[in-house]
Amino acid sequence: MRFIVRQPRSALAAGRGLAWMAATFLFVAGAAAQAYPTKPIRVIVPQSAGGSTDLVARVVAQRLADAVKQPVVVDNRPGAGSLHGTDLVAKATPDGYTLLVVAASFTINPSIRKNLPFDPLRDFMPVTQLVTLPHILVVHPSVPVKTVKELIAFAKSRPGQLNYGSSGIATSTHMAAELFRHMTGTDMVNVPYKGGAPGMVALLGGQVQLYFATISTAIPHIRAGKLRALGVTSAKRSVAAPEFPTIAEAGVPGYEHASWVGMLSPAKTPQPTVSKLNAEAVKIVQAPDAKTLLLRDGLESVGDTPKEFAAIIKTEVAKWHEVVKAAGIKAE
């Protein structure tokens, strides 16, 4: 005798209902991701208005607003060495409506500041590196060197006698010099100033002998014969000053340092949202008009993938930890 078990009609109906609900949920979720954004986006810049990071944020925000048909507001939140604004984003709702545009100090802070309120690797979702800002090693004309190799030899023959200017402790100009010292075994003294402008004035006046300056700041003085350029800090020759070799090719293999400005969102931001932000941001910084505008300030457009930007952040956090430890750098 065979027994045939028939599923009750109510069970069949329930199964169809569940399937319908699941399909509806997926459709709604997909439509919501596709619709992003549906309200204004806030871009937090943890530095004061007027600097390179703020400039990049505003160039991107204006064009992003046009692209997504929603207001994109730049919100400057300086304080505590950029920690205040950065922490706001780390703790924001991960929905794509609060973004961070931050400088390379983001990867230096973990090495010089204890008890950070956030983890740069765990609490953020990289969107893209927007621009890079190479520096250029320049010396006062009184220093009798014309190449990087000559500078290394000159510094080693006078340990502790050469002074280099910087725009402050643990700033990009300082870290570029410390990386150079670390990789060449030279002994030079940091003279920190309150910003890049007074540091450049000191170099022009001969109070310090060398400086890892931003290219846009240094080029006019180089071309006027007031400073001598030895090499740029980036891995490739600078678009803004292609006539100068990289420090790596001029005598320090593997040397690479460049400031950058990048966009991040809080961790756990939905992947479709991150992908849309990445696509729009890359189009913006690669557009000819934006590239030209940014290059006036020595800012070279990048626009990489979230994965590539995440790898850069991870590498730099480790690199600066090694350099800071070797140099004994402490936060001001």
C-alpha cells in the first residue's frame, strides 16, 4: 500500500507568500541602493577652510552635487590635529550620507597619538584616493650640493650640523625628511615652524639648509634661482615638474612619499553605495577641467578603487609606525 502525503493548501500558499516577500525585499533593497542618494550628503573635512584638503573637498563636492542631483555640503571640523572631525565620521551612521575627506596625516596619527578614539583600518571604508601631492627636496644655494647623492655624502660628513625646516611636528614635510633620514642613515636636525609659509621663509633666508616643500610653493623660487631642487618625493616624476628626478632614481632606491587627499565613509557602508561614490568621485577628479584646476596647486588627480586605496592606507600606517619609532617622534 502506498501513502501519498499531500502538502496542505494553506502550506503551499504560505510558501508562495514567503517567496513573494523575499523577492519583494530584494527588489526594494536593490531599488534603495540604486536610488542613493535621496537626501543631502555631508562631507566632513577635519581641517580648516583654505588648505589643500578643503580645496579638494570643495571641488569634488560641487561636482558630486551636480552628478547625483542632491546637495553636497562641506563641513569643516578642525581640532585636535584633525582627530575631532575624523572621529565624527567614524561614529556616523554608515549610510553614505556622512563622508570624510582627509589628508595623509590620517595614516601618521596612529603612530604618534596614544588612545585614538577610532581605528583607521577598522572604522572606515575607503572610497578613493582623490589626489596626490608630491613634495620636492630643495636646498639653499649656499649648500654645495647639486644631487641627492652629494647631499647624503655632505650630511654624513657633518652629522647633526644640517638643519631642515618643516611645517610642524609629524606634518607631511617633517615625515618626508624623517623617511629620508631613516633610509639614508643621515643625521640632520628638524626645525619645526608653524606652517609651510614661515618654513619656506626660513629656507630662503638661510636659517635652515633644506626643506621638503610642496611643489607649488617651491617652483617659483627654484625657477628664480633662489633654491636648488634635488628630487621629488613621489614614486614617479611629478606632472607639475617632470624635469626633476625622483629621489628614488636620484640615489635612494625605494624612497617614496607624497601627501594625498582621500575620501572615506564609515565602516559597514553598503557596498553599492561605496561603489556609486567611487564611480562618481573618480569621474570628477579625472575630468580635464578638474585636473587642470587641481594641478595649479600641485595636486595630481588619482581616482583609484576602494581596494587599492585601502592597500595604500594599510601600507602607510605600517611604514610610519616604523619611521616614528626609529626617530622617536612625539606629538606636539
